[in-house]
Amino acid sequence: MTFRTAVMGSGSWGTTFAMMLHDAGGEVVLWGRRPEVVEGINERHENADYLPGVPLPETVRATLDPAEALRGADFVALAVPAQTLRHNLGGWVPLLPREAVLVSLMKGVELGTTRRMSEVIREVADVPEERVAVFSGPNVAREIATGEPSAAVAACVDEDAARGLQAATMTSYFRVYTSTDVIGVELGGAVKNVVALCVGMSVGLGFGSNTQALLMTRGLAEIARLGAALGADEHTFAGLAGMGDLVASCVSPLARNRTFGENLGRGMTLDEVIAVTKQTAEGVKSAEAVLELARKHNVEMPITEAVTDVLHRGVPIKEAAISLISRSPKPERYGV
């Protein structure tokens, strides 16, 4: 079966996802808001702003018209910045195909509401959870776009929908697993961004592998604690959407949250880092929302709290690091 997918968002991950869909044998149309990006994809078969030097298949086309992109789609992949989802999707709702599965490619938590992206989609589009899927994993876009082996998890409470998304995205270089644990897969992707910011800060400060391993391990414990409180399957966090995504985002120099944190650790101000960061580092805004969500459920997340202190409360990085390390240790239910 050939699937038709509308990818709403033409950044690095949206464009890479469109390439995967093409390579999996499907039909795909990218929606973009910037005329120069759309023209580059259609005329020069390159997204020079987000994936410079990576040739795109000639049959991957883009449009400025959301109605054109969405027409007849089996899947609608949402690849806009997390904090813009509500506004963007609200304008697209009248255009959504009646039976399409809406797929979140975003990794964030909404400010103000603490809703996960799948919850925002269900609320705004007024669709049942069976029509909302999440796609997540260790997905450094440029590596996948150049054909390096990678994998992800397609999650939906409807197993048939998850398997359909799997079939639409599986290629010779990209393996896709399925899950019904939407909460776990989604939280793994959102919270790892915050942990990656912290790891980046430690690198910028000059700390080595021990510190990075400490932060990644304890970060995974934070993700699992929050997941357990929200009803996720804790086994999810040992897989691609948990540990896999966390490791990739914390160690790759191409990972935007790690790079953002590294620049802060080297002494740049928040405004300076924002000015030189071309793509959205979702963890910067999501950190506050993740912390608020944790507090609603009485979950301690000291790494998330330290990152929020640095980003949004003006706490110096070294002060936050000392406070984090000097905390009194407590017994853990999930690992150590």
C-alpha cells in the first residue's frame, strides 16, 4: 500500500522525515511558511537553510499552501516548533482529512498548560486518541538525511495505526519499532532535551566523561520517575525513545540542545546563544513546562530544576552545578 503524507514544517527534521517517507515508497508533500525554502526544495532540490549540501529526491515537493499539502493525506506529520503547535494546528483543522492519523514529530511540553504534544493535538483537532501518533527516537536529522543507519519508535494506542506508520517510514537505513505507550515515548523525547542542555553546559564548563555519564544516567531516572507518575511503561525508557534518544542528544555535536547548553557553559549569555542558534532548541522553553508538570505530580527533577534556574531565573551556571551536586542523596525506586 502506498501512503500519502503531509509533512507540516520544512525544518531539518521535517525535511528529513519527508525524505524517509519518499525512500519508503510513499508520496509526500512538505508544507513550509518561507517562500525561499519552498522554492529551494522545488527548484534546486535542497533545503539550504536547514540541510545544506544534502540533495533531496526530485519527487519530494513543497508548497506554501496548507490545503494543497493536506489534501488526501493518510498521515499528517506535524513538525513545527512545539510552542507554535496550538496556533498552527488551529488554522489547519478545517483542512484535515477526516480519517488521517496525526503524527507528532515534536519533542516538547506546552508552556502554560503542561500538555504533551499529543494532548494538544487531540484538544485542538478534536480527534480521538486512536488518530494521534508519536514518532520519536535518536533522530539527529542530518545523519539520517545522509543515509546513516538509525531507528525510531512509532507509538499509538491503536496498534494498527502504529503499524501503518511503521510501514510508511521503514527504509533500508531506517528501522521503525511500534509501541502503544504514547506517554512514555513522548516524555522521553521532551525531557531528554532538558537533560541535553545540562550535559552541554557541563561540557562548556570543561567537565569530562564522568560528569556527562552522571547527568545522562540521573537524567534518565528523572524521565522515568515522571513517566511512572503519568502512567507510562517504565520499560519504554530503556529503549530507543528513552535512553537511545537521550544518548544521541547528549553526545552529538549536531544536537541543538546540547550545543545550546555548551555555548552557555562557555560563558555566552542566554541572549547571545539565542542569537547564534538557527534552529529551535526545544528544551529551552520546555524546561519550565516540564518542571511545572513534575511539581503537579510531586515528582522531584533536580536536573530539570537546575536547568530552569539557569535559563529562566538568572542563576549562574557554576552556582547551579554546585547546588545540584551537593544535594543530599536519596534512595531511588528506579535505578541509582
